[in-house]
Amino acid sequence: MLNFFKHKKYPNFWKEYLKTFKTKQSKNINTTRFIVFDTETTGLDLVKDRILSIGAIIVIDNTLDVSDSFELYLKQDEFNAVTVEIHGILKVGKLIKYNENEALEKFINYIGNSVLVAHHTAFDIEMINAALKRMNLPKLKNKSIDTGILYKKLENKKDNHFNLDVLCKEFNIPKHDRHTASGDAYITALLFLKIISKLKKERTVHYSDLFRNQNSKGLL
């Protein structure tokens, strides 16, 4: 009964988001809806810093669905001149910007129950979760994949930290629009597909293998 009353306090978009998880999800890599995303932020502090932009693109059936991509910018109550040199997002300008609540609602509506993919995904997801907390909402429920961890599942890869620039060079991925949310999402999506392709050449890859951590003994 208490859960019922608590649930009723959620805004409609969050109730609709929760409903998507009642639908049985695909356990097939080719039919799963993956959403590769990236956030640009004022910094790396999960408490003090804020999201400046979110970019995302859908991967399904080994294909990028560029016709259904996602990009938005957030109004800046916080401003860090140092990080502007990296992402180039100014506090003022001609870009259409949304307040944090509006932006998170649009993102939640977009992702539904899809599997989220990002490079070093923990940071991006925690930034989203921090924003949701400020809205008095729970954390994201989606399964997630870190392309940095996925890369380590390849044969003969050491357990080190690999940034996106290094992996772009290894997989011959052009770094177009690097350090923009939409650009990095697109680059990460290409990286995701290339890693999956290489894994399939090395061994049989099952859906569940994608979610094993880097300490596993390998894919089945």
C-alpha cells in the first residue's frame, strides 16, 4: 500500500517509463534496442557539476539508426570557463536550451527500457541519476554496457584504462565532433559495433556475455 501511494507521486513521464520495463525485453543481441549516449558536463563532480548536453543514437540489428538520434542542450545555472575549452558550450548563444527537468523528461521518454551504452558509462549514468535525484525521482532502471569494459573482453587485452581517443585510433574511427555529446555518442556507437564484430570473430557471443564484468574468465 505504501508503494502504491509513493508511486502515485511520480510524474506521468516516469510512470510511463516504469511501464516499459513490464514488457519482456529481447535477449538477442541483434534485436535489442541499444542506446549509445554521452553527456557533456561542467566538470567531474557528481554533486556540484551539472549536465550541459546529452547526445544519443540507437543501435539495433548491428546498424546505427541516425534518423532517430537524440540531442539537446541544458540551460546553464553553473558555468565553468575551464571546461568550455573542451566542449565549447557557452552559457549564452543561439542554441535552444532546456531546464534540467525538461531535459531529463525528454531523455527518459527517449530511452524507455533500452540498454544504455557509453564509454566509461558509470560517470554518465551517475550524472543522470544525480539530476533525477534533484527531481525526487529514483535512479535509472536500464541495463548498461561500458565500451571500456567490453573492449577488455577481447583476446590479449590488458586490464588497463583505455580512453576514447586511444580506441578510436586502434579501430580507425574518425574523431569527428569529438567532445560534443552527439559526436561522442556517434563515435562510441561505432566503437561498440566494431568491438561486437571483433568479439564474434573470436568466439560465440551471447546476449548475457555483454554484461559480464572485466573479471570474468571470458565469453561463453
